[in-house]
Amino acid sequence: STRPGIVDEYERRASPLIHVGDRAPDGRLVNIRCISFNQSHDTNPMVHSSGKLIYSRWEHLGNPNKFALFVMNPDGTKTFIMYGNHSPRESGSRVFLEPR
């Protein structure tokens, strides 16, 4: 979603983030809340067989302008990098990131 409130750190426009909500009996989406908080982009959420959400996150640290895969609980807690920026760079060095 590009709901107002979070602005991309470089482009100064709405940043795509992940939102969840509840479906009301009449079909409306209610209790919408943001569960990802990134100054760039959090996109492509998918539900893993474990019930956790896997999504791509645009990071500007480590290997700039590459997307890493992150995982989190459906309520947005316990966000961790799953694959991406911690991979070896061309120089052979490794970068390990810890989500904030």
C-alpha cells in the first residue's frame, strides 16, 4: 500500500508498505494497520506455509539498490532478513544486517 504517512527516504513520495486489516461481515476492510516500517519499499507479501509473511524489501545499506527477502509474523513482529544483503559481495566480503 502507499497509504500516506511514510515518505521514501530518497524520492520524497509515498513509500509502499505492508498493511493488514479485518474483513467485516458486509465485505468492507476494517481495522487497517501498517505492519511494516521501511523508509524505502516493502512489497510483494506472500504467506509462507508456516503462516509467516515473506516480502521483498528495498534496502540502501550493504549492497545498495538490491531487494532482500524478509520474514515476519502476520502482526508485524519479529522481522528478520531471510535472504539478500547478507550474501557475499563481488569483493568476497560479507555484509550482515539486523533489521531495526
